[in-house]
Amino acid sequence: MDWSQLFNFTDYAELLPLVTNSLIAAALLGLTGGLIGIFVMVRDSSFAVHGISELSFAGASIALLIGADVVAGSIVGSFVAAAVIAALGSRAKDRNSIIAVLMPFGLGLGILALAAYPGRTANKFGLLTGQITAVDDTAIGWLIGITSFVVISLALIWRPLQFASLDTEVARARGVPTRALGIAFLLLLGLAVAASVQVVGALLALSLLVTPAAAALRVTSSPKLAPVLSVIFALTASVGGILLSLGGTLPISPYVTTISFVIYLVCRLVGGRRKAVSK
């Protein structure tokens, strides 16, 4: 194996300024993914991330085919998936069935659009596995807007959403609008997924929206510390992945997912050791 394909920092100083937008995008995604990922885990919605990402990929692919804005297409696809899941999946069993139907449909539709797209192969491949240099000023504008909206919205509904996520029945009995909160969460998740697709690709959005939060919850159950650790882990994976991928010839996603997995593995070992000691 030629290790220079993975790590080659010969011209690193010259290449680094070229990915300024990508680093900003990674930081924004790390913040968004780390925060919303906590609710993804608590609400057992990891499978939903996959389902929404496939429709987001389809929307982005269709936008690429017709010459529309790819980020806008990705958002539309995510919203369609989130709306369908919210409308038809009130129970966990129904929700998982709907997502299982959406995933192959979205992936097939996206691949069909990419097959018909006459442009560069790199553009096609990047929607699935991520692109390090494709984050232009327009995309940064979208990401700043998405991140701001998601973070502010989460701040406004954090406490009731947390209550509804931990104990839905009790929250409903106390007058918390659990149904409306569930829909709002899915729409925010759709936005976060659409943003993630632009950097890590549709197939590996879980690496920013699930794995960091899963790692954080392995080492702490504190409702205040867990989101902080989740954001730190997501930032480390996203920004670190871009910095490493800049020195190689592979897409960004293998670096991001590897860092994210290593963090999770370490947290799992630490959490397991703590439990063993406490017994």
C-alpha cells in the first residue's frame, strides 16, 4: 500500500489556505451535529439520520442534474423525508418501517439523477463521500444560516424537548406539546443532515450526527456535560478529518469517520472501565 495516498504533507502549507471554507464548514457542522446528536441518541433516532440523508442525497443529485443549487436541493430532500417520517411514523415500529422504505428509494433516485448528470465524476462521487474543496462562499452562506437557525431553535426548545425525549408519557401528561416538539426536532434534524451531506457525504452523515453524541453518552450521563463533549468530539472529527485529508488523495469521509470511531472506541473503553470500578 502506498501510504502517501493517506498522508503526504509535502505541500501542506501551500494547500492549507485553499480549504479555509472547508474548515469553517467543518466547525459549523461539528457544532450543529454535536448538539442535535444528543437528541438523536436520546430519542433513538439514529436510523432516521440514515433515512433523511438518502433523501437529502436524492435532492442534491436532482439539483445537480437540473443546474439548481445543490444545497437547496439537499435541504428540500431532507425536509420531504422529515415531513414523511413525522406525518406517518408516530410509533417507533411505524417510523422504522417508513425509514426502511425511504432509504432505498432515496438512494435509487439519487443514483438515477447522477447517472444522467453529464458533468465531472468527482461531483457525483462527492455527494456520497464528501468533498474537501467544494465548499464555496455560497455554500458557506447556506451553512452559516442553517447552523444559526438550528442552534437558536435548539436553545429555545432545549428543556421541553429534553423532557419529552426522556419521558414522553409524563411530558404529555404535564401539558408538554410532545407531538409538535417531535416534528420540530425532525425538521431541525433534516437541516443538520442536509448540511452534513455537503462535507462528509450522504452515506456517512452518521459520523457527525450520531457517533460523537454516542461517545459522549458513554462517559457521562450529565445533561449539561454530554452536549459539550459531543460538540468537542464532533469538532475534532470534522476539522481533524479535513486537516488530515488535505495531506492525502482520498475523500474526506474516511478520515472523519476514522477519527470519530476512534473517539467512540476510547470513550466506550473508558466508560466500561468506570462501570467495572464502580461495581
